[in-house]
Amino acid sequence: MKQVLVTGANGRTGRRVIDKLLKHGASIRAFVRREEAARDMLAMGVGECLIGNLESEADLYRAVKDVQQLVHICPPMHPLEDRIGKALVSAAASSGVELFVEYSVLHPVIEVPHHRRKLAVEAALIDSGMPYVILQPARYMQHLNPIWAELLRDGRHVLPFSTKTRFSLVDLEDLAEAVMRVLTQPHHAYATYQLAGPEQLSMQDCAQRLTSLLGRDVEAIERDEDSFRKVLEASGAAPERIQTMLTMNRHYSAHGLAGNSNVLRWLLGREPTRFEDFVTRELLAKNA
């Protein structure tokens, strides 16, 4: 059985990817930063945990030793993502990793800092000569989860984007399944896959669907930049992360983030999850 290294293992994406891989019988080495996270991973059924720092090249070389496949999920908007990714690519290539799966972002070419950092990692991976798969996911449907309680209380769908711009929202469960499939099926090496949801939805579209599902009015509201900045500052976010998020929000608000769902549909062998089905499964059923 091939050993799979998963970086960013304790994050929202990492946990769902690991869950899918474990159900498929994969042998997992989870790279985490804290001891309590390692305990959580072991409780999930992960076979091995490595505690380390993604910014340490020595830790990266330890992480890739004796693994055959690798899924790199960098923490969101990490200011050193390009440096970390390039160092990991170098370590993996020197260690003889058979397949490097880079979890990137939809449209890494746009002028948004964390998109461009991911683009630099994609370039390094392509130039490495190592077998790779680059996955480019759209914005998650799960971004609704943190505001769900407020939405139910106030009937307001509030996000820091224009209510009219459109996103190809995608279900993280579908994305995790896609990761599992490229690792466990043959003939995916050297592919770059755009992973977008089946509809291009604005906040207004989402509010209309939520109105129908909940049986009461839900209004789409654009949060202004100043109030969003204050929320981020109150949460303790670093200044560089705040600036990255504001830059991203301005771009998304002006242009949206739309993609094509054909590749995800092909990878899954079924229709990607629609927004209403996600809400019913992940929010309404769990909060019934």
C-alpha cells in the first residue's frame, strides 16, 4: 500500500481529504504543527503523524522520506506559500515521490496575492519533472457554514462581495473525493484540473434558494470593506493576511470567480453537488 503524505492535515480541507482517503484504505502520514492536532489525527485513524513547521526545510525533508504520494494543502493565504511550496517540491523530487498533488486555486493567474503564490508553486512543480496533478478548486460552498447561525437569526446572507457577481461554488466533499480519485486511479499524472461547481451563483441567487429552502425571506447583503476589516482585526488576523483578504474581496467583488464543472463531473463520475443539496445535507440536516 502506498504511503500518502498530507500537509495542512488538520485544516478544514485536509481533514476531509484524509477522511476520504482513509475510507479508501490509504496509508496516511499527516503533517501537522501541534501535538494536539496529531492526537486528533490519530483518533481519526491516521497511521502516522509528523509534527513540524512547513517553513522548515529540514521538517519538509523529514516529511517526504519514504512516502510515495503527496497532497500539499498549504494553510490559506500563507504569506510564504510560494517559498514553502517550492521547498516541498524540491524535497519531494529528491526523495523520489511518485506523485505530487498540488491543491491550488481556480484561476491562479489573477492579480490576487495568494493566487499568484500558488501559481509560482505550480510552475516549480511543472519544471521539477516529477509526476504531478494540479487541482484548481473554486470557492467553497462551505464558506456559508460560519455565517449560518447569523443567517438563521437575522435572515441576512452577508458576505464582503457584490451581491451580483457570480461564483462557481463547489462542495468541499466533492473536492475531497476528487483528490482521493486522482491518488487512487491511474493515468492522472501531469494533469491540471479545474474543479468548479455546476452553477454560477451570485449572493442574490443563493439568497433566493435559501428563501425557498427555509420557507422565509433571506436577503443578500454586501458587507462594506471597513466593517469587514474591523472583524478581521478583532479576530487577531495578521496585517498582511488582512490586506490579502481585502485585495481578494475587491477582485472577487468586481469579477467573481467562475469556472467550468466538466472536469469535476468527469472525475466524480456523477453530477457535482448543487447548492441546495449542500445546504440540505450539511446545514439543514445537521441542525434539524
